[in-house]
Amino acid sequence: MTHNPDAPPQFDPDEVWTVKQFTSARNAVRFYRVLALLTGTMLMILTVEMLYKYLYVPFVLGGSPADALNFGGFDLAAAIAISHGWCYVVYLIACFWLNSSMRWKLGRLLILALAGVVPVMSFILERRISRRVDAELDEAVVVAPKE
């Protein structure tokens, strides 16, 4: 069988990306990486704060956890918890954007979401996911619209 040079190439539709989809996936992984690192950092700060407040203050200093990290009416512990909470909300948006841009299944989205609440996991998963996205996008067939 001879190949017709004027015929359009045949690709599996699941492997074909438009320029817009490809660009969106690249932007999604950048946004995800920033939020994964920010959320992971905030979670580490929150973990240290909780250890200080509930272990160090009562058992080493003999104080009350309720009085720990209060400075003239400003509750630093609450500020850290609220900051992490809002970072996590934006992180979930980044995970959803990345998951939908990469056409992944729901299971991967759940793993991405869990990485924001398990200390250190977001740092590990961020690196693995970034490499996976780069590999998948390097293999992607990108088509431009007709002019």
C-alpha cells in the first residue's frame, strides 16, 4: 500500500493535543510546582508549631498550650494554621487544573490532594509529578489549528 503524502497523519485521539491544551498543561504544572512547594513549606511550619505548642510548651516549659505563641493579643499559631489552610485551598485548585489538563484519572487527583496534608510528601510528589508531566508532554503530538 502506498502512502499518500497529501493525506493527514493518523494519530490516536488520546495522544493528540491542541496548542491551547499543551500550553495550559505547561502552565498548570508551573502553578502546581509553586503551590506544592509553598503548601509543603507552610505544612512544615505548621508541624513545627504544633510540636512546639503541644509538646515543648507543656512538657518542657510547663506552660499552657493555649498561651503558647500569643504575642500581645496576636495568636501566631492561628495565623500559621489559617495561612496553611488557604495555601492548601489554592493548592487543591492547582491539583485539579493539572489533573484535568493532563487527562489523568481521579485517583491521581486524590494522591495529589493528600500530598498537601502529609508532611514532606508534597516535596517528593512535586518532583515526581514534574518529571512525569515533562515526559508526557515531550511525547505529546501537538497540532495547530488550520489558518
